[in-house]
Amino acid sequence: MPIFDIQTLLQFYEMLIDDFDDLMRERHSARRAFHCIMEVYHLREWVWHDLVENNQKLKDALKVTSESDFRPHQPELHLVSVSPGYHER
């Protein structure tokens, strides 16, 4: 039995939208920004498992054969970097 109420890709996406809206209201919040970064990263996994993994036609269109091939299709992640040691003040 699931512990949390997020069970589907759509629910996960809605959580991301809610958290992004919170970030837009509190643009200074590192916590809210970090939540969005982590959720965007994990959204790829949800999309792979729920939409792509068992859909050969979509895999062919995306030119992917495995989950590791699917990673490059999220190019915006390279724009986000966390500097090592930044948290160590």
C-alpha cells in the first residue's frame, strides 16, 4: 500500500506545478528551488516508466531503446548546477 498520495505521472506533474508556483511566489527560497530541481529530474523517470518504456512506437520516434538513452532528451538539466561546497559556510 502506498504511503503518499502521488501515484501517477499526472499527480507527480501537478505536484511539480504547485511547487513551481510556490517558487514563483518566493523566488528567494533555495528550498523551493531545490524541490523543483529534484522534481524535474525525477519527472524524466516517471515519463519513461509510465509513457515510454513499453511504447515501441514512441521509443522509435524518440530514437531511444533504453532508459539510459532517454536521459539526453532532458537537455535543460545541464543549465542547473549546484556548486560543490556551497552549503559549507
